[in-house]
Amino acid sequence: MKRLPPLNALKAFEAAARHLSFTKAADELFVTQAAVSHQIKSLEEHLGLKLFMRKNRALLLTEEGQAYHLDIKDIFNHLYEATERLLARGDKGSITISLPPSFAIQWLVPRLNLFSEDHPDIDVRIKAVDADDGHLSDDVDVAIYFGPGSWQGLDAHKLHTEYLTPVCSPNLLTSDKPLDTLDDLHHHTLLHDSNRKYWKLWVRKFGLKGINVNHGPIFSHSSMVLQAAVFGQGVALGHSVLARPEIEAGRLIEPFKEVLITKNAYYLVCRESQKDLGKIAIFRDWMLALIKEEQEPLLEQHDSE
């Protein structure tokens, strides 16, 4: 049986070949540049081949180095994925969750202590992202997406029945501008979340006239538009999930009972291959159960109106 090269030498080569830099490889592996250079030299001696060459002060792979890197990088990827799958089977350690900042602030963060009480051996790591591309990065176990609910290769569970409703500060009702009917919205500044699309859908659904939805400030995050409403700067079209904390605290009110059910909703997603594994299944089951418990009274309330 032929002796394989030392693993440390292979790790150094893979990192250096990927970065085309001994310095960057050293930073990634938490060793010195001299250590990486030494590992590469020992690997070249073991193989009897030159793997790198210098040209105009740039580090390049030789033809043999390119072929070798193509083969071993897949092996390292498989090792990484196998390790992640093994660790995911456990019910201890950490779980990384990627989600929109507004959902993190308005819903998940205030409830994290409940998860920690039930599962003290699992540390939650929050990664706030403004948008998703339908692909989980290697460092993410679970994500919260807002969309239609279908993403290739991902297992998705709908979290909330999502609806939109006008919300405003209670102080707005004491101003000299009425807010008794939907038509009264034309007296007030409309606050927009990301774009003007949802207010346009709202006005069209309820056949409102004389309301200019092309004016009013636009905010990049839902939590920002809700805070603007809290401070009396206008009327926001609040997502039912995100606006609920401010409504329950009395900082916002729903002046009308009309709601607009949206086609999109928040979904909890993970890789299809990992949906039943350890920490991922534990977190998903906890979140779905809590959301069901919280939403049932709200659905009954709106069904009765």
C-alpha cells in the first residue's frame, strides 16, 4: 500500500492553490507563511513533482499542480460535508440561522430565551441578511426566506399566514386629520416598505380613489417603516408578523379591520438532505409549534370579523 502524503501538507496545498497565495493560505489555516511554504516543499518532495511556480512575482500552479488541485479539492469538500452531516445529527453544539434583519428583530430575537430554556446545549448563531438567492451558504444550517415557498433543493415550511394591514401611532387618531374610513388615507402620508408595490395592491383591492401611492418615504427594512409609524410619521402597511409586537405594546394600532392576504410568506428552510438531522429538526419543530400557538388566536379573531 502506497503511503499517502501528510494531511497537513495536503491542507496547505489545497488552501494555497485556491488562493494562489501562501500568505492567504497561512491566514486561513492560522499558521505562518513559512509553515505553509515548508508543507508545500515537503509535499513536492513526497510526490517528486513541482506544484507551484513563480512568474512576474505571481504564484501560479504548474500543469501537474492544477490537475492535482482539481482532484483533491472535491475530496476536501466531501470531507467537510460529511463532517457537517455528522455534527448535524447531534443535539448539542451550535446552529446558524440566516434571516432578514426585520424578522430577527421583531420575532426571533425576543423569543430566543424560550429556545435556550428548552435546549440549553444548543447555541444559536444569528446571521442577518438583506436578501437570499435560494442557496444556503456552507456556514448556514437553517434560514428564514420570504417568498412563494418553493426553492430547489431546500425543504420549506410555511411559518405564518401572512397578511397586510394599515398601522399607525395612536397619536395619529387625535390629530386634526380624520382616519375613520379607508378613504381618509388620502389625508395621511403613506410609509412604504422597500417599494410601493404593496400599497398599490391594497388600494386596488379595496377600490380606493384619490390616494396617491407614489408619494411617501421608502424604507429598506420592515422594522424601519414600523418605527417611522410608531413615531407618527404616517401610516404603514404592516406585515402581520412583524407589526404584532408594536401592536401588542400599544405603540401601533390597526385603524381598520380590512386585511390583504399576500401570495408570499415567511418560510423556514434547510437543505433537503438535512431536514431530519439533529439540531435542525429540533429547531424547526420548536419554531413551528410556537408559531402555531401564537397564530391560532389571531386567525380566530380575523375569521370572526
